[in-house]
Amino acid sequence: MSGIYIHIPFCEKKCFYCDFYSVEKLSDKDKFVDYLIKEIDLFTGRYKMLTEEFDSVFLGGGTPSLLSPEQMKKIIDKLRCTFSIIHDAEWTVESNPGSLSPDSLKEYRKSGINRISIGVQSFAESELEFLQRIHNPDEAKKAIIDSKKAGFDNRNIDIIFSIPGQTKSSLKFTLEQIKELMPEHISAYSLIYEEGTPLYSAYKKNQIQKII
């Protein structure tokens, strides 16, 4: 089996540690979706992949949850009618707690998304501020709870460790908060100082003390 990855390059605010391609506040998302659909046609025509079976579709970013439910459904419908995707495939969308609402979660679920990955990163306010995230701990908790209410029974929570200023106690606090929310999966990543990011620049100027 194979998987399909779709990159959605929008961010409300680009995190200063991130080196993935993204743009802030792109206004014409409808045009992006239209061009994406054209690219899917070009890709399948060039690589002759229409007979291959897929068991996983992942919409990453960026922040895919900045797409409206209608835009998301348009992409999903195109993938379904273009590729041979098994009936019980895993359909994942990455999201930011600050860009989710109960209504959008319900509509994403209706469109066929059956797994949601929520970029919480930390439940410590100071660590979220350092990472320049656009959400706070309460919004993160609400997004996780709302996703369950919307019918998602396969939820991943992303967290980051080795954050400057992070302690064993604050990391334990984050893990305890996640444990109470009972997600089905946790992804834990070490903070990486990628060249070209503002984080890397601040580190090289000795403005940040790196945790090893």
C-alpha cells in the first residue's frame, strides 16, 4: 500500500522555529485549491499512478485547518475520484488549535477526514509564547475536546520538547494534561534549530541558550 501527501502552505503566523514552506495570510485560497486540483491531474497523467492503491492520505502544512470545510471537501472529492483509495483508508488533517471550531471539525469529519493531528506543542503558557504559537493552553484543550465531540476517534497531539526554559516539571505538566484528554496518539519532537529560521539566527547571536 502507498500514501498520498498534500501540502497546504498557509499559516496564520509562521512559527519562528519552522523551516517548512508556508506563507502567511494568503487571501485567495480558492485559487490555490483550483490550481492544486489541476496539479493532481498533471501528476497522475505524468506518473501513471491511477492503478495504484492507497491506504493513507495526509494533508499537512502549513496549517491545513485554515481551509474552509468546503475547500477541504473539494480536495478530498478530487482525490477520491482520481486515485484508488481503499474504503477504510486513514485520512489525516494537520491543524492548529487556533484555527479550529466545533462547526469546522464537524464538517471535516463529514467530508471523510477520520484522523486529526493537533499541533498543541505545549500546555505551558511561557513555552507557547517562546514558540510564538497563536493559541493558548485553554484553546488547545478546547480543540481536543471539540474534536472528540465532532466524531474524531483517532486524534494525534503534537508536542515539542527541549524548548529553552522548559523544565522536567513543565514537560510533565504538559504530558499530564494530555493524559487527561486521552488522545489516541502523541507525537513528540525535539526542537530543531534549522538554518534559515529566526530561531537559528537568535541562537547564533547567543540570544537563546540551546537545550541539549
